[in-house]
Amino acid sequence: MRSLLIVLVFSLGFGVVHAQSKKEMIVLLNSRVDSLNQVVANERSVNTRLTNKIGQLDAAIKRLENEKSALEINLEAQRKLKDAQIKSKQDSLTLVVKELLQYKPAPPKVEEKLIVAQDVSGPIKTVTIGKQVWMLENLNVASFKNGVAIPEVQDKDAWDNAGDNKQPAWCYYDNDPKNGEKYGKLYNWYAVVDDNGLCPQGWHVPSDAEWDTLVTYLGGKDVAGAKMKAKPVMKKGVKYNHVNSKVCSNCSNASAEYRKICPVCKGTGEVKIPLRKEKYVYDYVASGFEGGTNESGFTGLPGGGRLYDGHYGYIGNYGYWWGSTEYAANDAWGRDLYYANGDASRANSNKKSGLSVRCLRD
């Protein structure tokens, strides 16, 4: 019984102690909950402040971006305005310069002086044009430089056959030695390139490139021709016309109706007179080349040429000179001068043709 009582007392005591401990625990836990709630509240407050701060920063960034955009637009507008102002000033300056140039005298034109020197003291007359030394006259030899004779071919069919057989040949224009005295001989291209050598020792037939050098030095093909042509020598010519009528003076100034019924000429407009000769005087080129100035000293003459079939043509109008450069199987390059213009024309001719030759010093 006593033991039961002791146990009961102990149990009651333990229960009271246990009850007190649980209450304290609850108080402690509530306190911790309050602390945690306070911490959470503080964290939320911080988060709210951070969110607000981020919002403020976003707004500031957007504001700065807007300011940047506005600044860029403003700068671009200023740049365009400045460009327009510069262009306007440049345009004004250009107009002023143009206006000034109208009143400013043009500078004197400086033309390159041709270096030309003729030498007629030696057995071979020469002319130096730039850095080239040319013969002053067309070639007029009947043999190659080694003494081998070049056949003279007068007959037109024989001339044609010589070309067909690629044999060298020469002739005078119209087979007249007087033309040779003035213009030299005409040669086919097979004489030009013969291995025996057409030009004298120390000379050669110019190549196409060497002709180009001359023409270029003289200002180009459009103007070089006049400088290469010998000056024309003009003379008076006399001709007579046989006449047996004259204009009717009775009705020459009358109306067409009156002329039809003119009693003197019976409407013919002419009156018969005794046959007589009427003299008239005219100018003609006795020598040289029409339109030539000979500024180069080349002294080119219109010696004409011989066609590949043996016929002659164009003396007094054209001058033809061979070059040593082949153009095609049947043609080779040369140069032409024509009385009606100032060109120095590059032209290819049939190798059977008879043209003049000018030799160039080696």
C-alpha cells in the first residue's frame, strides 16, 4: 500500500513537471515562430525594396536610352545640316571659280617643238625626225645592196606573174623614167624583204612599229600626214575653150515669158557667133602635195602606185610607202598620204603591188 502510494506520488509529481515543461516548450516555440515571422517580414521588406530599386533602375535605363536616342537623332540632324551647308558653300565656290575663269586669260598653249634636221651634204640625203634618221627621198636603186640586179618589169601581165611567183620587181610609174627622177622607183613587197637587202648598207625598210614611232612623234595619224607631205608649189595653167555662141543679152534679164518670145534668140537664150577660142587661167599644184606643210621635213610626194594586176593609178593624189611587216599571207603593212586630208593612214596592200620605199637608218 505504502509502495502504491509512493508510486502515485511520484507519478503526480512527474506529471506536474512534465506539464510545466510542455508549456515552456510551447512558449519557446511560439517565440521562435515570432522570430521567424519577423525574419520573413524583414526579408520581404528587403525584397520589396530591391524590387522597387530594380524598377527604379529599369526606369532610369529606359530614360537614358530615350535620351541617347534623342541625342543620336539630334546629332544626325546636325550632321545632315552641316553637310548641306558644306555642299552649299562648295557649290557657291564652284560657281565663283567658273565665273573667275571666264575672265582669266587662258595660259599660252605650249606645243612640243619638233626636232627636225635635214642633211643634204652627203651622197644620201637625210632628215632626222625625233630620234629617227630617214632618207630624204624615195629609194631609186635597180640592184640590191650586194650588187644583185632587181628585174625591171614594165608589162602589166609580167608584173602580175612576178608577184604570183614571189619574185622581186621594180618599175617607174607609167614606165616613165621622168617619174623616177621625181618620185623614185616602185617596188613589189618581194623586193622589200629579199635576203639580198633592198636598202643600202646601214639602212633598212621600216617596220610597222617604226612607222608608228614616226606618226606618233608627229602628233598621231590624224595630223601627221600634213606634216609629212611636201609643200605644194602652185603654178598658173592656161586652157582654151572653143565657143560658137554667147548668152543672149536681149533677154538674159527678162521674164521667163518674154524669153520664150525673144526675137533675137528665138527663145533659145543663146546667140550664135563666129567660132573662136576663149582663154582662161587656173591654179594647179606643179609639185609637192596639196595640203602639205612638211613640218617634219619628210617631204612625202604623191607618187601613186602600181596595182597588183599591173595597172598604175593615183599619181598626184596619193603617196604609198611599204613597211617590212607582214599583215597576212598576201598583204603587208604600209603608210598612205592623201591630198584631201592630213592623215597618215596605216593600210595593208597586196604584196604584188608596186609602192615607194623610204629607208630608215639602222
